[in-house]
Amino acid sequence: MTNLIQAAKFFAHYFKHYKLGMAVIGLFTILATYFQVTAPVYMGKAIQEIANYMGKALNPATRAQASLSQVHTAVWFFLLFSLLMLVAQLINYVMQAIVSSNSVNDMRKGLFGKLQTMTIRYFDAHQDGEILSRFTSDLDNIYNAMNEAIFQLFSQGVLMIGVLWMMFHQNVTLAWVTIAATPISLLLAYLIIRRAEKYVNLQQDEVGHLNGYINEQINGEKVIITNGLQAESVKNFEDYNQRVKDATYRGQVWSGILFPLMSGMSLVNTAIVIFFGGYLTLNGTLDRAVALGLIVMFVNFSQQYYQPISQITATYNMLQLAITGAKRLNEVFEQADEVSPADGIIFTGLKDKVELDDVHFSYQEGHEILHGIDIEVDKGQMVALVGPTGSGKTTVMNLLNRFYDVDQGVVKFDGTDIRKFNLASLREHVGIVLQDSVIFTGTIRYNIAFGKPAASDDEVYAAAKQAYIHDFIMSLPEGYDTVVNDEHSIFSTGQKQLLSIARTILTNPDLLILDEATSNVDTVTEAKIQKAMDNVIHGRTSFVIAHRLKTILNADKIIVLKDGQIIEVGTHQELLAAKGFYAELYHNQMVFD
Ligand SMILES: Nc1ncnc2c1ncn2[C@@H]1O[C@H](COP(=O)(O)OP(=O)(O)OP(=O)(O)O)[C@@H](O)[C@H]1O
């Protein structure tokens, strides 16, 4: 029930932008319903007049008065009301299509906008495919349901009220007979819907997991091929696929039962109406012709009365998928946004120093990763973080531009807690070169100028030159206009990092975080990265995660991390002389180099 209320609120939020459209839908639904429930009255009237005509025509005394004109009038009215109903329904469908496509468009925009405000924690904790499935299958389900079920729910509800009103207006006894079996139908529908709901929810969750798996496997295809794990990958896929199939199958079976069951109930009800109508005709006080007309009218009403129940149950699966979709989109909308203080201090650039003061941090509660980190870096200094894998180097970097906030302790720029700064101004002055450099779809020029779209060509070329990637770009037939993307990149890992360095040089940050690329870098590119790094670091306060120790020999300070704690601090010479962990690490690397 809470899911239903939540979904109703969710849809109301989007529909309220289309008040005029909704008003047209409301008006034409009422009109269509009026025409629909009035048509059977004329059908009943036609039968009644036929019976009257026959009564007169078969009696020689009254034969001369027998006339079909009343029958013709009733039939014409029946046709007219049926036609008006069709026209009203047609206008409704067009309007519904306009409102639903616009609303889904708004949802998609809202969802993407929301993603851009969320914390890195969400992206770290969710698979790409899982996030993607909310844009694809959940939004598709909502769209389909809007077109084929949600508005229908409304129009069928109105129809039910209209039929009830007209039935009681025409004949109270037959109206009660027609609706007598409703509690049984509703109870059956409720019991089945509860079972179906469980599996439809499960289905969407399983589809999300399946998408997540497919996405992960596509990204990891090279590792899979290298290790000959294709069969294993397919086997695991089959497990995920099987779970989707099981949930889909059960959901379909349970929701599929509903429609035939309700149609069956409708037929039984029609039979009851005919039986009671016949009884009234034979034993009641009603005129035969009137009673015959009433039977025909109520057979129609009985079918119209059960139509909403049958239709809603027929589209139930769709509705449930939309409710689940709304729930899953709401889950995203309810995620915490990045916190920028209301009247945050505008950070205008580093003037003095960066400090980490007794910093504790955990990604998951109860599992602390950093245990009291103290680092002090003066403006313009270069600090290198080294340490075994998993020691917490990237985590320290994540705290410096507020990808995450500390649990305890404080990160300070010029003595001010960075949580007090306006977030955008903080990020403006912090540049990051990630280990896995990202390429966006577009030209090379667009990629370099990504952080400063207004940059002139000369600025772009100068940055590329400093990053030692200009010559390579110029060797391409289309130079800076070459279109690249992350999947079909023409760059090696090292070249991608050079491009990323050029991008950072162009934004000219005060504080630099640089995660050195480790893999697939040949010696020529490695030398270029080293020189590009020197260029980007020059004159800036920088934190460098170094995997090749020879790249940080000139660092002002080398911080050695192990298991989330600082175990050594000093310059290269000092740490060598101390003959500790760093010295051992360095000597081991030198043997391999
Ligand atoms: N998003 C995350 N959620 C949960 N735990 C994480 C997350 N990111 C990292 N960790 C854990 O935090 C610890 C430190 O990871 P971190 O990435 O900071 O290490 P690192 O020193 O940079 O390693 P590497 O040299 O391999 O990049 C590891 O135990 C890791 O498993």
C-alpha cells in the first residue's frame, strides 16, 4: 500500500506540470463515460419499442396503429451516442499520449539531473548497469503503463461510477443484482494481486542485477578472454537470466490469471442478470416490453460494470511494473545530494597550506580505513603518497576534494575546514588526474577543453604541448578535430593520461591530485608522462600517488601509508637513510627497473 501511495505521489508530481492536458483528459473521460452508459438505455428502448410494435402488429385490432418510428429513433440515438463515445475516447488517447510522453521526458531529465548532484558514494556502491536499468527498463515500464494502464485506471474508475449511477437510475432491483457479486470479485482480485506484486517487484530487481552483470562482463571482456573464462561468464549469466525468468514467469502467471478470472465472473454475472430479469418479466408487475428492454439494457450494464474490473486486472502487470519503476526512481531521488554549505565561504585559491588533522574515515560503518592521518603541506610543495595496494592512498585523495567527508578529524585549506567552503568554488581550484583517464565522446579539442569549454585554440595547443601530447595529436589526419570516445579510443593508457594532464593544465588548478597511471605504459610514454607531470606539478601544491618511485625522487615530502596509517615521512634521501619500509620498497623496485 505504501508503494501505491508513493507511486501515486510520484505520478501526481509529474502530471501537475500538465494541468491543461489533464483537464482535457478529465473532461473527455467524463463525456466518453456519459455517452457509453447512455447508449445501452437507447438499446433497451429499441428492444422495448420492437416488443411494443410486435404486440400491436400481431393483434388485428391494433395492427393499424403499429409503427416502427419509435424503434428507428431509439436506434439512431444508440448509434449517435456510440459515435460520440468513440470521438471522445479518440481525443482522450491523443491527449494521454502527449501528457505521458512529456512526463516521461521530464522524469528522464530529472533522473539524469539528480545523478549529477549525488555523492560519489552512490556511484561507488552501485553497478553502472544497475543505474542504467532505471533509465531504460524502469522508465520504459512507466511509459507503457501510462499509455495503456494509468489513464485507463482513471477512465475505468469513472466508467464504474457512471454505470452505477445509470443502473440505479434505471432499475434499483436489477442494479443490486448486477453488483451483488462484486465483493467476491474484489476479494479474489486482491488475493491474486498480492501474490503477483511480490514477483513483479522481484522481476525488476533481478533485471537490474542482470544488467549490472552484463555491463560488468562487457567492461571486463579482455580479462575474461585472457583467462579463458568465457564459458564461466556464460554460466553465471545463465544464473542471473534464470532468476529473471523465474520472477517474470511467476509474476506473469499470477497477474495473467486475473483477466480470465474476471472475464469469467462477468459472464456469470451476465447470466445472473438475465435469470433475474427473466424472473421479473414473468412474475413482476412490469409491462413485458419494458421488462424485455430492461434485460437487454442490464446485460449491457453488467458487461460495462465488469469492464473496469477486467481492464484494470488485464493491465495489472503493467501497473505493477510502473509502481515498482516509480519506487526504484524514488530510491534514486531520495539519495543524499552532495552537501554544499548554504552560505559557504568562497574558496579563492590556496594561500598557505593544506592540513589533514587526525583524519579517520570509513566507507562502511564499523570498517575504518584511515586511522588518524596527519599531513601538513605548504603551498607549492609536492607530496607523494606511497604504500602497498589498499593502504589508503586513493582514500586520502578522495577526502581532499570532498568526494567523501571525514568521519572524525578535519581537512583544512589555509586553516579552514573544507566543509565550510562553497563546494563549487572548492572544486574549481582542485584538479584531478585519475589513473584511469576518461575520454568523452567528441573531438580531441573538446576533450582537452572539457573543464574550460571557452578556452581558445591557442590555450588548448599550449596545454597539449606542456602535456607532451601535441605532436601525437598533430600526427593524426584530422588533428584536434579527430572524434574519439572511451570505447573506440585511439589512445594508449599512457596517452590517455597525457590528455588528462593537458585537460588539467588548462583548468590551471591551485591544488593538484595526481594518480599516476601504472599499466601498459611503454618507456617513451613513461618519460613523457614524467615530463608532463613535472610541468603540471610545477608551481602547484600537489599530491601525487606514485607507483613508480623514481617519479617522486624530487618530492618535498614522501608519506608512506600502510593499513590506513602513516608509517614514515621524509624526503627520498631521508627515507633511504632511515632504511625502513620505503627504502626496502625502493630497492625492490630498482631491481625490477
Ligand atoms: N568505495 C569503497 N567502498 C568500500 N571500501 C573501499 C572503497 N574504496 C576503497 N575501499 C577500501 O579502502 C581501502 C583503501 O583503498 P584505497 O583505494 O584508498 O587504497 P590505495 O592505497 O589507493 O590502493 P591502490 O594502490 O591499489 O590504488 C581498501 O581496503 C579498499 O578495499
